[in-house]
Amino acid sequence: MKKGISPLIVSVILIGCVIALAAFMFSSISGSTKGTLDTVGEWQSSSRLIDFKVESKGDCNLEEHEQIGDGTENCYTLLIENQMDEEISYVVRTIMGGEVQIAETEPFAPYVSKFIDVNFDSVAGEEMTAEVIPVSYE
């Protein structure tokens, strides 16, 4: 008759290995998410709310409007209002037919409104999207 390891001892060793593996996986996962959570916390603590308003308006290509884009067929006029007590800039991102163009504009003073014209040439069946993104530098 051959002698072997008791089934009780094998069970204890197997359970110990599973617990050790689970502890290792938990410590490695919690360590990697901690750095991400710290980064998100830093972003939240350093972020600021920018009070900014954009509306679509009618008349295009007026002399007092700032011009963006090189199209000649169509135009969107946007009214942009800086509702903050500090100077801010903005970026206008246009997307049409998978092509993305970004135009950065000059900063403007607190509590000032201005018109910009986004000029573009249309392509049959494609929509143009214009996004205004406020930017504040400290």
C-alpha cells in the first residue's frame, strides 16, 4: 500500500494558494486604480467653471464680425458672450465630412459679447458641426 498526502492537508494547501493569489490580484488592481483616482481628484480640484454662452444668429459676413473658415458658400453666425469677470479665449472646432478644423481666436474682455462667422463650403449630404470651446489660462 502506498502512502500519500492526506486529503485534508491538500485541501488546506489549495485554499491557501487561492487566498494568496486573490490577495496578490487585489493589491495590484487597487494600486493601479489609486493613481487614476488621484489624477481625477487633482483635475477636479484645479478645474474652474467658465460662464460662457453661445447662440446661433442670422446675418453673416458683416464687417464687424470675426471671420473663421475659408468657405464661400455657407455661413453660421454665432454670438459668443463672456459672462466672467476675466479675459477668456475660445477655440472653434468645425467638423464636416470627417474633416476636423480648429481655429483659435483672440481672447476677449470680461462681460463682452461678439459675433463670429463660421464660413464653409457645403458638400451634398454632409452636415457641418461647429463647437465653441472656452479656454481659460491661469
